[in-house]
Amino acid sequence: MAIVDPWLAHLRTRLNGPLPGRAAQYRMASTRRIEELQHLPAPPADARIACVLNLLHRQDDEWRTVLIRRSVNPRDRHSGQVSFPGGRWEESDGALANVALREAEEEIGVPAGAVEIIGQLTELYIPVSHFLVYPFVGVLREPVPFRPQTGEVEGILTPSVSLFCAAESRKVKDIAIGQGLVLRNTPYFDVEGHIVWGATAMILSEFLELALPADERQLLLI
């Protein structure tokens, strides 16, 4: 059964209309990332496919999402970062949305049947890992205890959607990305002291433009 909620109804409508796309994503992108993507008219044909899930749920009388803190792994280019649940598409998955649901079940313990997919955001190519990421937005049909995947997920965060709209949550800093490389003046979201940047922040940026009522969207125009 679909959840009846005015804000959710607004979001469903926006997700079914034209998406803000790259313009919204770029508001939370580093200068380096913007330069890389602007020189690509389209993602490479051999890019690997991945999907992530922005899982919305009600907790403490407000809408929240779910982020994971990835375990440290030297083989993972995104080791230790905060991201949405997600992973690589496999032929056995079939539809792309199935990847997001499968990964949510594996990484945070949410059964696929407990999630209603309500829309999809603009896909995003990540040059450093050569992944083309398809973000999906889902709603938890009923309360489910979150359980981090042993060895893969260090912890689970459930920030409110309103947190990302607060001016004090949107910050800029230099971020080291390994091998002596530093991304200067990179925008990020401060979530309970954790840095949410890169593709996850870019996906959130587009989501927020869709999620906020028109009179609140000026908060995003920084």
C-alpha cells in the first residue's frame, strides 16, 4: 500500500516530471569533477553499471534517509566513505532497480518487499571508478530495524532530510583523495560530523531540489 503524505505526494510528482539533472548535481561537485564531466558529452560506452538507493522513512516525526559508512578496504576506491546503499549491476539482477533493492537488503538488512520504489534520479558517471551510477528513490513501507553488513558496512546513519537544507550542514574544504592528490574547495554535507561528498553529495543535491517546496529552493542556490 502506498504511503499517503503531502510531502511524499509532492516528491512523487516531481520525480515523474523533468529532472534538474547535472545543473543540480554540480552544486555539490568539486571543480575537478565538473571539469571531468563537462568534457564528456556522454558516459563511456564501457562504463560499469551500479545502482544506489535513497531510502526514505519516517522516524521521530520527520522524513529521513539512510547512509552507510563503508568499511576500510584497500581494494575499494571509495573505502571509508559515506554513501547510499548500492552496488554493481549483475546480469542476474535484471532491472536496474533490483540492484538497489538487493544491495539495501545486503548492506542495511532491509527486505526488498519492504521498499516501494517511487522514482529515479539522473544517472551520474564517476570517472575514478569508471561506474555509471543510477540512483533510485524508495520509501520504507513499514518500520524495519537496520542492520549493517559485517565486513562491508562500518555503521549506518539516518539523517533527516531537513538536515541537508540547513545552511550549517553545507560546507567547503580541501579533501585528500590519495596518492598525494587534494581536491581544493570541495563542497560537502556535514552529517553528524561525517563528510558526505562526491557522487553521494551530488545525488543528494538533485534530490533536494526535487524534494523542497518552491519557496525553500533558494536554500540550494549557493
